[in-house]
Amino acid sequence: MADKESFRDHISTVDKEGKRIWVFPKRPKGKLHNYRTLVSIFLLTILVVTPFIRIHGHPMLLLDVLERKFVIFGQPFWPQDFYLFVIATITIVVFVVLFTVVFGRVWCGWACPQTIFMEMIFRKIEFLIEGDARAQRALKLAPMSWNKFWKKSLKHSIFFIISFILGNVFLSYFIGTDRLFKIISEPVSQHLTGFFLMLLFTAVFYWVYAYFREQICTMICPYGRLQGVLLDKRSIVVAYDYLRGEPRGKIKRGDSREKGDCIDCKQCVEVCPTGIDIRNGTQLECVNCTACIDACNSVMDKIKKPRGLIRYDSEDGIREGSRLKLNGRMIGYSSVLLVLLIIFTFLFARRSDLDATVLRTPGVLYQELPDGWISNLYNIKVVNKTFDELPIRLKLVSPGGKLELVGNELVAPPGNLCETSFFVKLPRSAVMFRNTPITIAVISEGNELSRVRTSFLGPMNQKGKK
């Protein structure tokens, strides 16, 4: 029993001495692999095309962290909208948690960029140049020769080119395609920072997919470790039907012993990109890539047994034959997710095209004017969140009085901040308190975009209270 449980003491890609065990998975093939290929092509197309899509002349998606400029579906977002990003991030995390509780690690096998790039691009190139698992293993162990040299050189050259392309695609999400083309076409001396980032992205992609590979999933990515907390016996995972498969054993003529459907061919292990044996149960290394399902189904077809010895199922589904049912965790996570979506939708709908901040000028007291009026000096800062220039007009809504700008009219440049000063004048009769609340409307092209409330400092009226 100790030997059967020894897999729990270490990960499959590291030996007892702590050295890496290089994984050489067999070329996967089957119905689920074909489906995953189609999904990967679709997702890769979206990844490559999205930076080049323009909505009203602006990028569909831009995450410019350095300039604190974010564009999502053609809508600009600025640091003042950070609360929306916080709520959106929390919503995504809750969705991932809920999705994992119900469907396990499906994201990793079908949509994670790490899996898609590794299995659908780099691994396929490796199969094409070096051959299947046995040929790759033999080539790695063979002494240096012309055959090994040109195959390794060709493979790594293609890996570097693809890493360069992927690095530039990802970089375009952060600096935009216009700046990316300038870095490529103009002298390097004019874009040293951008050129360095381009090389950095390329180096990271090349190192990950040429050398580090599946260890991203088994050693770095925290999602695999979350499975132990998020999964339960009702979660859908890639699972081995041990009731049907055990006791496993080879098919031999004249063997009268009763055996399960598993013939211990180890094809499920041979095709696993992380080198695990799915028959040991759910493990953190499993990315739900379904390669073992296709391999096992192929073997079942050959020995005339029903498919599904390895399949998508839950622990309860295998042990009791029960179907997926709602439980307390699903209802709880779903309720939290719904509340977050409602809050995000409400705040997004109320999001204004500009943010205006009005403060009394520090160190300046009120002034009593000869005509019986009282004035306060204010500073206003306006952040324009749109791509258009906005002429700004201020209007005193309440109480009745006057508002006079200091200097020229206020114009907010696109995606930038402008500021000015202005006086608010109120008749003495309207100043009932030491701090009288006032409301100022911010208007652009006839549309009221925002209302700002502040206080008006003045002498306390005899009828007022402090």
C-alpha cells in the first residue's frame, strides 16, 4: 500500500534527489483533442486580432499601466475608475471559484494561455521536428551529431520566432499597436524602453515554453493548489472509474482471474503532459487536458470494452452513480456572484464621463463685499475620461447666487486633467450658517455631467446656528 500511495509524496516531474524529470508525452489524438484544437484556434485568433481592432478609432483593448490609461471595448478608463477594476476583479475571482467548485480545472485544459501555447503550438512543432515521445527521448539521450544539431537548432529557432511574435502581441495590449509599430520601424535609440520590454517578453516566452514548460502548472500556478480547497466529491473532474477498472491487469489467454476493464497499458500516463497517473485520483498536476480520456477510449475500442473508463465525472458520480446537484456552496457562491454583478452594473451605469473635484482655496477666508454679498474662492479639478475635448461650464444650482470664473473658459482635454479657480458670491441673507452647503453643476455642451457639493464659508447669521 505504501508504494501505491508514494505518488502523494512528490510531484511527477521531480525525482527523489530533487532533479527534474523531463516529460516526453505521446502525441495526443482523439475526439476531445480535436475539440480542444478548435477551441484553441478560436482563442488564439481572438488573442492575436484583438489589439488591432478599433472602435471609433480607438483600440478595443488597451492596458497601458505606465500611463495609467485603460481602454476596454473602446471605452476609456482612468485611475479614478479604479473601484470598478476592484469590483470586476473580485467578481472574476468569485466566478472562477464557482466554476471550479462545479467543473473542476476545465479552465486549465481548455482556455488557459499556458496550456494552449504549450500543447497547441510549441508541442506540435516539437512533434513535427523531433517525432513522437520515443524519438524525442532517444534524441535527447543521443550524443551530439549532425542529425541532433540541425533538429535542435531548427526547433529552438522556431521557438524563438514564435516567442518573439507572442511577446509582441502581448506587448501590444500594454502599449498599443501604434507604439509597437514605431518601436519596430524606427531606430532603437528612440525607443529603448519599449525595445527592452520587447526583448524581455520574448525571453520570458522562450524560456517558459522551451525549458520550464509544464512546471509552470505544477510548481508556480496557484490555481492547481486551490483545487484542494475548492473541489469536493461532487465536482466534475477528469476521473478514473476505479469500480469498473479494478483490479487492473493484462489480458492473457487462459487466465481465469476476474479483472477490471483497465489492462494497465499505461497509455493514460504516456500521453499526460504533466507525467501523472490519473488512476491515482485527482492530483494538483492534472490540468484536465483530456488526453488520457482520448487515449483510454482508443484502448477500450481495441479490446471491445465500453468507452468512459476515464471520463469527466465526480467522485460521487463514480461511487454512487449520482448526478450533479446543487449544494450549499454552489448556491452561496452564485448568490455572491449575482450581488457583485448587480453592484458592478449599477456603478458602471452611473459612471460619469468626467470627475470634478471642488475645494475651497486653502488659506483664503471669505470676503464681505460692499454690496452686501459674500464671496469664496474655490479651485476645481476636472478629469476628462473621454477621447473628446470637453468645454466645461459651471453653474451654481443652490442656493441662489453668482459664479464667476477666474481667467479663460474651462476646457478639459481628452483623457487629461484641467483646473482653474472661480468665485462663488452669495447674498448675506443666504448665508445662514458658518458653513453653508452649496451645489455646483458641471455642464458640457448643454448636458449636465456632474454635480458637486461643497461648503461656503461665511459669518454666522444671527438666525443660524454654528
